[in-house]
Amino acid sequence: MKTAIITGASSGLGREFVRQIADVFPEVESYWLIARRADRLAELAETLPGKTVACLPLDLCDTMGFMALQEKLTAEQPEVVLLVNNAGCGYLGRIGEMDTASQTRMVDLNVRALTAVTNMTVPYMASGGCILNVSSIASFCPNPRMTVYSSTKAYVSSFTVGMAEELRSKGITATAVCPGPMRTEFLDLGGITGNSPEFERLPYCDPQQVALSAMTAAKHGHVFYTPTAFYKFYRVAAKLLPHALVVRWAKCGD
């Protein structure tokens, strides 16, 4: 059965990916929805009539979550045509001032979990399959006050570029999705709302448009998808200008 696997599916951008998969990947028959909140997954499943939906309430910071996914893959042997690594977190705060658990959770979820889920899923993908890794504009340059977050997203983008080349011969594409801020619960959970004037001055992206355009870009084999002319310019500027200068611009407040 042709399957799509989406992590972080219960809210925000992840939910938008789920809602619009049929528009870009109409061949998908089965949805595996992964997030911690079972009630949210169940509500989302109800919006997918005519599809086979598996709700997997897994904590991807817990090794048991990986094991449960691996067991399901082994048992069902799905044909995965789309993997969306959307699960992630980001917290505002300085190194040495934020609690260590929050700092390491970003590494565990944004880096370790994404790597594990991808490595487990690729053997079940064939030519024509697509992988979307949700990165961020923060991957283009370190963001003071979100140093760990931006560093994890730099890994996501780098991982995607290397993986795209590795999987090219198999006909599998990999795309790094690099949006700017979006008005989702990510900002509240990360302590960003009301605490970073710089975020409020940035152009906000529409999650619905990001999800649709990112999947379209993946289908066309693009390695990067960055929405809006403003963020495309920032990506180029971050490459060309000295990092010491761009880091000052990218600072998330005092």
C-alpha cells in the first residue's frame, strides 16, 4: 500500500502537510501520523475519509518511539512514497541560562529523531519517493538566543543535501524546507511570542502555502524550498556575507 509518513502531524505545519498530501500525492492510500498527542491525531484522522490512517502517538525523543516505528515498518512492509520529517522544537534562550533539558531536547528531536526516522524509512522507499525535512531560515546562519536551534537546523539542511546526492541513483528525492516564522503554537511553546521583537518584524509565512509549495518542490526534485523573495534573498546573503556580520542581523533580541 502506498504510504505517507508524517512526524509532528498533530498541529501547525505538520497538520497542513497531512491535509494537502492528496493534492500533490493522490496515489497515497495510507497515512501514518506520528505525534505525542493521540487525541489530536484522532481528530486529524477523521478529516481523511476514504484513506487508511494509522495514528502513532510516539515520543521521538524516546528510543522506544523509534523501536515502535521500526516494528511497524517491519511488520507491514509499506511502500513509502512520502516521508515528512516535520517534528521539531525550538526554545528562546542563551547558552548557560536556559535549562539543559530544553537545550538537549532540541538536539534529540531535531537531529537524532529525524536521522533515525529517515534511516529506518528509506529501505521502504522506491524510485519516485520523496523526503521532506523541515529545516528553517535559521539554518542559514547561527541565531544568537536560539543558537542550539539554528545549529540543529543547519544539520537538517546539510543532512538533506548529502542525502539527496546519495539517493539520486535510487530515484528518491530529498528536500530541505526552510520557512520563516509561522503563526503556529511553535512560537508559544518555544517562549518566543512576546519575547523577541525581531521575530515580530519578520514577514510571516502561511503554513498552508508552505506545505503545498514544499511538496510540489519535492515532487520536482528540488533540494531546497525557501518561501518568499525576502527569505530567498536572506539565504543568498547569508552565503555571501561574512558570518560575523550576518550573526548580528540574525540576533533574536537582547
